[in-house]
Amino acid sequence: MSQDSLDDAYANATYIPGAAEYPPRWTKEARAFRDNLRENDQIIEDFPYGEGAREVFDLMMPETPAMGLAVFVHGGYWLRFDKSVWSHLAAGLLARGWAVAMPSYDLCPSVRIRDITRQITLAVTEAAAHVAGPILLAGHSAGGHLVARMACENVLPTNIANRLKHVMPISPLSDLRPLMQTAMNDDFNMDEAAAMAESPIFKKPLSVPVTVWVGEDERPAFLDQAMWLAEAWECGHVVEQGKHHFDVIDGLTDPDSLLTQMLIGGDIA
């Protein structure tokens, strides 16, 4: 397959009506959500987990004592965005009584994907030191890849891995080898060995519940990526009807959505 055809296969915005409107809307909703949390003293912003400027997370606390910690890792092909765009996605989990940490991380090409995996390991570990109880991990797209990496053996410290209750890669990238044949690899700078080393499908997962979630209307490449991970790990696999790559995460804003309820592992209404 030619590079041009794989560039198209992994192009999401081209196939989503009104795609350009999503990032500014996310940013506006996230800012308003943080403003509200700040007024109620429910957020600690820019909590450091490393020494770099982007090695920080926001920690959002529920109104009642936290039932545990949820960590959401954003996507953007490891190339764009930061934690500030996604704060509103904590709404469903906060309403259910979970603390939520959202980290930023360095972006390619200034770092490699393996470096971002290391940063998320540090972020989860640091956040877990400040919130007791079980840990939920969710991430979208490249963030789905990163939380899947957290569910691989020998990534998280044992004491943190033992607290994992559920890991949910949403629209994840699970086999990075096809991305070598896209123009994005000019920034990723991956060869096959690096791609395989960071591909969750080639890793042994921890003994923790994993549910791969993807939208029915996503690009075939992302439907494949989700299926490959579910098959490799023999784990849960949900294809949500009527959702594409940009709105598949919307359920996280709603405490009663199937997405939020399944992430927590509670009863489905």
C-alpha cells in the first residue's frame, strides 16, 4: 500500500462533518469546566510529575471523598493538544465520585513515542500517590495507545499496577507499524523495531480487565486497530453505534452514559 493511501486511511478530520469546529468547542467547554471547579476548590492545576514544562497534570476532585483515581490521557497522534482541551471529559467520573487526573506530555518530534510512554508512566504513578483506592485508565486515540501501554507487563510499578481496576483504550492505535508508511513518521522517526516495541499487540497484558472501545463510524483503519488489540489480548470490545472518532468520547461527560458506567464497572442502567 502506498504512503498516500495510508495517509488517507489514518486521516480522521477529512471524513467528519464540521471537524474543524471540534477543537475550539472542546477548548471552550474545558475552560468553563475548570473555571467551575476552581470556584468550588475542586481542582489542583499543573501538578508536576517531572521536570519538563509539559510534565504536569490537573487533578480534579469530586464533591465527596474519592472512590478512587481515574486517569484520562488525550490523543492527537502524539503531535498536538495538551490537558487543557479535555477537562470537561472528567464530568461523568467526577459525578460518580472518582478523582480524575489529566496529564499533558511532550510531543513528537521533540521526543519519541517511547519517551511519551515513560512520561505517562510517571504521571499515573505520581497521581496515584495522591489519591487512594482503585485506578481506572482511559485514553483516546494516541491516548488509547498510551493507556494500553500502561496495561502491559513491566511498565507501571507493581504497587500501581496492582491497583488497576479497569483500562479502557478508546479508538486506540495498537499496531504502530502502519504509521511508518504515513507522512507523520517524519515526526515519529520510527523504524520497525521502534514501532513494534511500542505496539501493545506485541506485549503481554497485565491480568486486569481491559475494554477496547471504538465508534461504529470511525475510519476502517481505527476499527481494525481496535479489533487487533481486542483479539491480541482477548479482551472486551465495544463498537458504539453512530459515533465517529471525534464524538466517541462524548459519553465521558455523562455519568449515566454506557461509556462512563462501563469504565467504572458499575451496573448498566
